[in-house]
Amino acid sequence: MGVMAKVRSLDDESAAVPSALPDAMEGAWTLVRGEGPVIATALHDGHQVRPEVARHFKVTDEERLREEDPRTSDWVRLAPTRLVVHRSRFEVDLNRPLEEAVYVRPDQSWGIHVWQDAPPPDVIQESRRIHQGFYDVLRTLLADIEREHGRFVLYDLHSYNYRRNGPLAPPQDGRKNPDVNLGTGSMRRERWAPVVDAFMEALSCASVLGRQLDVRENVRFKGGYLVDWVHRNFPETGCALAVEVKKFFMDEWTGEVEPSRLEAVGEALAGTVPPVVEALRSN
């Protein structure tokens, strides 16, 4: 079984919305449009790269997979409207600003040397066009939901590594690595306090295989570019929650997933939606 077979799963694309995009963007993401004010994204679930990008790579499939967020696409099902990105963050990272979306230096990519040599300018330009296209689509989508519902909540779903010292080394300190880190650094906290508090309370009370989750705010991460973009472009109507789940549901070194843990985390996240929507509507 290859690495990809261990970790990938396909979401239901029966309601996928087709879009007229340049060839380089074709298949870069799947958008499913549903009802209601809740949207979920999985920006780093993807492992695909364009052939013209792959031929310049020095980074291995295993290194890429370790820094991606495999199976976060399973969790987006908590929302009727969802966006799953299929391209690897090593081609274009949609959770970073446009000028930083292509990793060109090891300090941008956890010390990993991504390229055999400097990537050609046309490759970088095409990858950045995907970034621009994605945010054009997202702007249209969120503006449409804003018109329909007045305000919205976006779940920006990620996972993070906590065994960086090696598969046999002790995990990193749990006091600094909660099960779930909620990033709210870019929002006006007082504006969205009821929504944030509803999410935190519901998830903290959830049980994952008999264990209560450790859920904290802004411990490891304060949120990336996507949530910042939402809060700048929809300051009064858009609440974006950057949700980072520690990879306790999988082996981050081999890519092996524990299905029961993966499913239990998804159920816990889905359980936050009713109280979050109630808080959103009364806010």
C-alpha cells in the first residue's frame, strides 16, 4: 500500500459546483455549496502537484505528507458548504499571503529543501495564480452567503505535528500542545465572543473515545492567512475559526490513521455546529 492510499479519502462531490477556471487550476479544489451560514475548509489536505512543479522537487513524498494535513477533508462534512483543496501546500500554500505562498527558502518550510534548484519564475507565477483564483472564488462564495444569511461562520480545519523529534522520541510537551488549538488572533474577539465561547465550551465537553479533549485558544497558533483574510474582508459579518487538531488521531511519521479516533474527532467538531449557529444568530 502506498503512502497516499493510507491517508486519502474522497468527499461526496455530488453537489460540487463547477467553475470556469484556467487549466492550471482545474481540479485544484472541490467546492460543495449547501444551505446555511456555516462553511468549512481543508486547505492543506491535498497532496497533488502539477507535473511541471514535481519535476523540480527535491522534497520527498513522505516529507510533504508529514507537513500536510491528511484526512482533514473528512471533517469538513460538518458544514453544508465546504471547500477542500487537492493541491499540496508545497505547490502553493493557500494559508499564506500571495508573496509567501510558494516556499522558495528552507526557513519557509520547516527547514526542508523543497527544490533541486531555484524554481523557474513561470512555475512560481502559475502557482500564485492558483492562490489568486482560490481567493476570488472564496470572496464570491462568502459574499453570496453573507447576502443570504447576514453573517457566517467559517471553520478553517487543520492538523499539526507534535512528534517532531522523531517517531521513537517522546512527544512534545502537552502543556504547550493542546488536543485542539483554536486560533482567534486576527478577529475582533469582543465582536465574536459568543461564537468563540460556544465553540470552546461544546468541544471541551466532547468525549473522544472516553477522553475529554484539551481545547485551548492561541497556544500554538493564532490563525493563518485565510482567517485573517476573512476578518479583513468581512469584518462585521464573517467569523473565521482556525481549528488546529493535534495529530493524535494518526502517526505523523508513517501517515497511518487510526479510523476510530479520526471519526471521533469529526463527531466532536460536528457537535459544535448547533451551539455555534445559535450564538451566531443571536449575536
